[in-house]
Amino acid sequence: KSLLESHDEL
Amino acid sequence: MNIFRLSGDMLHLISFLVLMYRMRGQRSCRGVSLKSQILFLIVFCCRYLDLFFSFVSLYNTMMKIFFISATATIVYWMLTKYRSSYDMDNDKLHGDGSFMGHLPPHGVLGYIIVPCFLLALIWNEGFEAFEILWAFSIYLEAVAILPQLFMLQKTKEGEAFTLLYIFCVGAYRGLYIINWIYRYFTEKHYWQPLVWVSGVVQTLLYADFFYYYWIALRDGAKFQLPG
């Protein structure tokens, strides 16, 4: 899982 | 992005404005926990380190910068121009000041920051500095409101804007849960147990507050905690 997908919330 | 997350984010944004409006309007930070605000500042600084190396959207970037700067401003105000109105006695955690008679954040450090960091070392999405700090920020955010709730517990009643602030933060968390449920059913590979568990714990901490806030609003009475 890419960082972008996992940390896309605030 | 869905309507639940957007509404949650907007409530979060409004919560900062409510608190700042209140502090400026009354020229006072009475009833506001400096500890909670410092914890939130640590949360945002640790989580939004990715501002430097990853870009999700302009929306995310702007919100991150706003959250950090608004919280930094609140902390700064509490330490400078509104310092005299800071209610330090009611912002003490059990264990504070017991460490050789000084180090006021002892309770926060021992009961909140260190446990969150240790948990982040155990449960994270990758054993590297950024991921550990990210997990730490998620756990810390879950409990960062505790000093504020303890303060309310000690004073038994809160000023209207402080209550509105706590309500906004709590409601934002509640909407995030609905957002996760929505995402779980609409996105293929959406799976974030770490965030979900912390988020549910965080929202549960507001349950008691919500209950008494609702009673007060319903009866048109003053907010008052029992005890």
C-alpha cells in the first residue's frame, strides 16, 4: 500500500 | 472525498476559529487546557511532516498548514498575551509536579506522550521514522483532548464557546467514523484498522461530554457535569 493511499486523510 | 469527511473537516476547521474567536473576544483563555493545545500541536507537527515530501491534494495541504498554524497561534497566545488568564490549577493532571517538585508536564509526558510513542513503536504501518511518528500522532490525537475534558470535569461547567469548541472537535471525529464506513463500502482496498481503532476510542471519549451537552441544550439549562 502506498503512502499516498494510506495517509490521504487529515 | 465524501460529504462526511468534508463536513468533519469543516467542523474541525470551525473548532479552531471558535476557540480563537472566543479567546480574542474575551481576551482570556480561561477554561482552555494548554496541555491539550500543546498535544494537538505535537500531533499536527508529527503527522504533517509529509508536507515536505508528499502531495495528496491542494485541499489537504492547505488544511494541514491551517491546522498547524492555528494551533501554534493558540498555544502562542496562551503563553503570551492571555497568559494571566490561564487556569493552571485546573489544568493539572494527577502526578503533575510530583517529579522533584517541578516539570509541570510530567503527568502528560508519563501518562499520555510516552505510552502513545511506545504503542507507535509496536503498532505502525512500517518501521521507519515517518511511519512511527505518523502512528504516534494518530494515538496522541485520540487522547489529546483528555486534559481539556479533565479541566471541564474539575470546573464542572464551561463557558459557551469552550463547550462549542469541544462539541465541534467531537462531532468532527464522529463524522470521520461515518466517513470510514462509507469508504469501506465504496472503495476497493480501503483498510485502516490502526486509524479506525484509535478513532473510535477518540470518539468514545466525547460520549460523556455529548450527553451532558445535549441535556443542557435540550433543557435550555446551563451545562453542568455531575459529581
